[in-house]
Amino acid sequence: MNDERPLSFDEFDEAVNPRPEECEFDRVVERALSRRGFLGGVLAMGSFTAVGGSLVPSGASAASDRFSFEAIPTSTADEVIVPPGYKAEVMVRWGDPLWSDAPEFDHATRGTAASQERAFGDNTDGQDVFYHDGHTLLVVNNEYTNRDILWGNNPDAKAASDDDVAKGMMAHGVTVVEIANTDGKWAIVKDSPYNRRVTPQTDMTITGPAAGHDLMKTVTDPTGTACKGTWNNCGNGMTPWGTYLACEENFNGYFSAADENHEVSPELQRYGVSSKDWGYGWARIDDRFDVSKDPNEPNRAGYVVEIDPTDPNSTPRKLTALGRFKHENAESVVNNDGRIVVYMGDDERGEFLYRFVSDGVYAPGVDTNPLLENGTLSVAKFNDDGTGEWLDLTPETTGLASAAEVSVHTRQGASAVGGTTMDRPEWVAANPNAPEVYCCLTNNKNRGLKPNAGGDETPAGGPNPREANNYGQIVRWRPDGGDHTAAGFGWDLYVLAGNPTVHQDTYGGSDNVNAENMFNSPDGLKFDNHGLLWIQTDGKYSNEGDFEGQGNNQMLAGDPVTGEIRRFLVGPNECEVTGLSWSPDRRTMFVGIQHPGEDGNSHWPEGGDAVPRSAIITVTRDDGGLLG
Ligand code: FEO
Ligand code: CA
Ligand code: CA
Ligand code: CA
């Protein structure tokens, strides 16, 4: 393996599109704020009691302890740790064949393009379980692949052949796989007619305002309505009508130009597209990924993709009405009036939080296709006083030429209307028991120091209160009148992550963070049926310095009412914990363990000299009880 760790997506974007070192705004503002005092503006509004506290009016009684487990300590072991009385087992790993005519994963070669296309993809991320006609279907994003591991059998861990490149491509996309519980143990059902790999080569339909627009027309598709494939699918969503939403995140890092001096347009630069890719080399085997040959192809990525897991022959739909950005997940809510509301984060430093509201109304049996094709996209603006508003993105408000352009150049539109630059919005989760919504703001080392890629300033304040924010926070908002389509909302911070053993100021975290439950970089976020908020981390696992005592990445549960947070699970070395769903009987939790050993220091899950492999684990209670 290479000694040198490959750049992260963020680092890569920074390298190819460096931001100015200094912002124009006066960034040297001493905030001299106490841990309790710095949200004074928010607290003064009176609608919320305290950071980490309750969103219910003060005076209402807090719920009793709703945790069914004992908090666990941090860990730096190369294994999954869960509380006493719980059991974690591996269910499916990168490279496990979905059909019996495909070979088992080969640790020596890490397979071929052909074997990978017939196997579970790499780097499991967002996931959901669907129960259909007596079958349990698990749908999972395969976000990306670690090239050092994928090609680690080659001398310099580089692609040695076109097939190596194609193997990497086939490790991306989405896996649909039937699972079944036999004698208390879940396993995949090989050869199920529902099993499917959706890859960067799968035919898709472009829907919504951008369908057929000139910006969407390419060499291979002069209609601008039919594209191929999805990749870098990060978080996900599930619609009320039982389809899966795969969200395209760092789509830019796959494009390159044969001529490295080729200059991409400013519009593409805003999304981090450049003449250099991230090392996957896809342009080597597919001209679509050479931006000098097909400059519109990147306009066809960066969307939410709707997949019907119950029909393996269905054509996935790219939903341009939901905007184009580095989509994290897509949390949908049926509003009281029946309109569909989808909340979505753009995970890049200083980018925005979005909301889509459908024009149409959902009812069982209606044609659901138009619901996510026609509606209003808005960007969030947070005020320091604990209020906020959704600013609609239209040709009139943004100055963009058409609704199609709003769908394609969404970031530019959000900048034009003055959305609030955020600390990398990751997953959004809506509370099933209250009209309130949470979003992980994972971290932002540039906060207060550098503008975003569009030149928007990023002053510390509001829901992004700390400069050079290494730890992250979770913001929550409550729509005015409990109406998710309302223009206004109130907000507070559920938690400011931090390290109270190292810092005494705001970097020590909010009052619901302590030496026993501390973590950094909240990312995955999901409510269970009982209203507990599950928090998954994708952070620094050095266990040193600012992160001393925080151990490996982990999963915690938070009580939205009391603010209490407990650690439930710790992952193996150098992994991220991401993706969470439940069996239909809620007695098994499926948890994604992504990129163990990304820096070369894990052999999980098989141990010994085995290649580390992303995997989905099951977590059950020894007493067979419910897990949410
Ligand atoms: Fe793929 Fe924003 O995490
Ligand atoms: Ca994520
Ligand atoms: Ca992340
Ligand atoms: Ca990740």
C-alpha cells in the first residue's frame, strides 16, 4: 500500500480550486464567549430553553430516560463494540457475490470488473429496508472505493489496466439485495429476482425542470433526457410511496481532461470540476468523463436519484427539481396538507441547506412521478436571533435565466439570494413525533477564515458559531406553525460537539457533551420509531490532541427532549460509521461500516492479513427485544 494517504474529497477540491487565503470580512473578531453565553441571541428569543435542552416550552416536563442500553466507553480496537446485552455480526461485505454464478471475493486480486458488477459494491453508505410482497429488500449506496485497497495488489497501488479502472467504476453505485432471517441470523438471498446493481453505466431518465435543456445535452445524448449512471451516492432517503432516493455527492472528482491545461467553465468550477480527477481514471475508459470532450456531462450529476427497488427493470429517475449540489441525503416529510417536503444538505464547506416543497399533494394511489418533478426549491437563511427563513430559488429571485438553470446551477442561485453558508450540512432527519428537523453540520476548518467556492463569506455566527470548527454541531429547526411549507422557522443547536477534557471554551462542546460521550464530526443522522435520534460520526480517529479520548468513529443515540446523548457503538480502525436501518420487526438494526483501514491499519472484518472491507452489520439484543 502507499505510505501516502490519498487526498480526501475536501482536500482534493481545495487542491484543484484553492480558495483565497483571506476573506474580505473582518475575521479577527474576538468572540469572548462563555460556553453557556455564546448562544445568548438564540436563547433570548424564548422559544427554546437551552442548547442541548428541550424544544418543548419551558415548564413542560421532560420525558423519562428512554435509552434501553448502557453507554459504552470509547475504543481504538479493530472491531465493532456494542453495549452488554447486544450483539454485532457481519451480514454483507464489499465484493460478496449477489448471484451464485459470480465468484467469492478474492483477497489476492480484489476481483475484476465483471465480478464486481455481480457483487455488493464498496463503501456502504446510506441504506433503507423495504418490505415488499413478503420480501425484505435492503437498498444501499456504495459511495466510492479506496483505491489503495482496491488496487493494493498492484506494486504502486495504481490501476494497471482498463479492467482495474472498470472494477473501480463497478464498485460504485447502489446495491439492491434481498435479505432473509434464517434461524435468527440475517443473510443476503443470492439469486433473488430483486437483486440488482445500479452502477455508473445504468440507464437513467432525467426528470424535472432541467430535462431536455441545452445544459443537459451531450455527445451521446442530444435529447438531454437520458443519462447513464449514478456515482458517489452518499446519504439516502425513502419516499412515502416506497421508493429509494440515492443522493449524488462528490460527483466532480471523476471528471478530467486529456489536456491538463484545459480550463473548465466557472460554472463547473463552482462544483469543483477540473481537468484533474481524483485518481479513478474513468476518462481512460469512457469519454463521458473527459470534460474537454463533453463539457455538459457534469451537469447531469449532482442530483437525487429515485429508484424503485421492487422492480429490478425500472429506470432510475434523476430528480433535477431537487437541485444540483453535493447532495448528502434527502429527508422527506408529508406535510399536514399532503405536500411532500424534502430537506437536503450540500456537504461542502460554506455551502447551503435546502428545502423542496412539491406543488402536488400525495395520497396513496396517486401518480407520484410529478410530485418530485414540480415544486419550489428554497435555501435556508439563519438569523442570529434564533429565527430563520426559507428563500425561494426562482429565475426572478436568483437572476438565473430559467427554472432549468436553477436546477443545474443551484449553488449559484443560493449564493445570489443570500442563503447562510453552513459548516458542511450532512444528514437531515425529521422527528416523527414533533414538527422539528435536525441536521448534522459536520465540521468546517474554514469557518471564519475562507469564503466558499462561490466567494460567499463565512463569518462565525448563528448555527455555525465557531471559527476553524473541527468538531461540528447539530442544528435543529421548528417550522412556524408546525407547517413544513412555512417560510419561517425557529432554530437552536441540539449539540455542539467538542472535547471538554482539552478545551474550556466553546470548543469543549455544549453542556450535553462530556468526557464519557464526546465525539467529533457528526454525519449520519436518523430517528427511530420511538423518537430517539441516532448520530453517526465521520471524524478524526487519531485519539490525540484535540481528539484525545474520542477513539474510533462511533454511533450514539440522543434524546431530543432531554438532550442526553449516549454512545452505543464504536467501529473498527479508520472506519466511518454511516447508514442505518431496521428490519421490519424492528428487532434488528443494520449499520454501515465504511472504509475500515482507509489509512492502511485495519483488517476488519476478517482479521489476520485480510483485505479490510466495508460491510453492513446486524445489531440485535440478546433478549430479542426491539431496537427502535
Ligand atoms: Fe459522503 Fe458528506 O458524506
Ligand atoms: Ca456522510
Ligand atoms: Ca462526512
Ligand atoms: Ca464517507
